[in-house]
Amino acid sequence: MKIDILTLFPNMFKGVFEESIIKRAIDLGKVEINLINFRDYTTDPHNKVDDTPYGGGAGMVLMCQPIFDCINSIKTSDSVVVMLTPDGVTYKQKVAYDLSKFKHIILLCGHYEGFDERIRSICDMEISIGDYVLTGGEVPAMVLVDSIIRLIPGVINEESHIKDSFNKDYLLDYPTYTKPRIYNGMAVPDVLLSGDHKKIDEYRYNESLKRTTDRRPDLLD
């Protein structure tokens, strides 16, 4: 998979992509990540990528030309262009799975007051990571990259993400425990020590259902 991230602040990503699972996926050749500063594509003599909004108002708006030219220079028939914006569809695990099937993902990070509306015409999807506003699309891009890369075959053990929250039956994950058996008076449930895998599976399903009912009843719909 190839992921191109269009951003005005590429240095924000350096530490994130040099650690843990993402770094391992890069080292294994499972994913190629490119950070592209779309300011490099502006034709403005002053190197501008934004301007004041028509009709007035606060803030600056990202201009069409640099972003159109940047995307058109890297887009292929295998690409999906994703705009990261507060008014996009809310990001879900299913969307992460869908995106993990693409060969080439282009993530467009906004900044300032937002995008010229016409930029939406060159994008295939618009995604928001939640009902709040950030200073730019860089942090959401990191979220998408992390959640997508772990789903690429060979990056992590497949069982690790198949049993994640939101996957099986759309339920939250069941509680897990490790040694010691008793800590500060809190004991591991006996069923997990029984060796009876059928009972353990039943226990875990019921705990997932209970946790989802208590914490995210909306998922049961």
C-alpha cells in the first residue's frame, strides 16, 4: 500500500511514523508513506496557499490551485482521495477496513479556516474523526494511518484485529487479564482459569455484550 499525506506541516509526522507497528510495516515493505507539502505546488509568487474568504469572515481559506495540481500529479486509477474535515462522515472501524483494501490512499490535511468548497470535487471521501474541531488535519491523518496499517495482511497477527472492539458483532471488546491471579484483592474470574474454551468464549461474549450495553448502547442498534 502507498499512502501520500498532503500537509503544510510534514514535520508533525516524523516521530509518529518512526515507532512501533507503523515503523515495522514500513521496514517490512508493507506500506510506503510519503509526506508531501502542497505549498511546493503553488504558482503564487509569494508562495501562498491560502487567501481571504469571499463574502468576508474570519480566517484564511486554502486555495484550489496548489491542492488540485498536487493531487493531479500523484493520483492514479488505483487512488482514493480522502479529505480530512470536521463535516465529513464519522470515522468507523468499517471505514478503516474499506480503506485498507486500496493500493493508494491520498490524505488531504486542511488547516486555517478550511478548504475552498471546490476542492471537494477532486476528493472521493470526506472523513471526520469526531464531533470536535482541531487546528488541522494532521492528527486525523495520523489516526487513519495507524488504524489502516494494522489491518494490512502481515503487519500484525490477523486474530489481533479480528477480535478488536467494533469488529465481531459490533460489540466492544471483552475484559482481559494477566498475571498475577490476584492483585490488590482483585481476582481473575475463575472461568478464565478453567481451561474450558467453550465456557470462556461464552463468558467473553456475555462480557462484550454487557460492556457494550453499559457504555455504547448505540452500537446495539
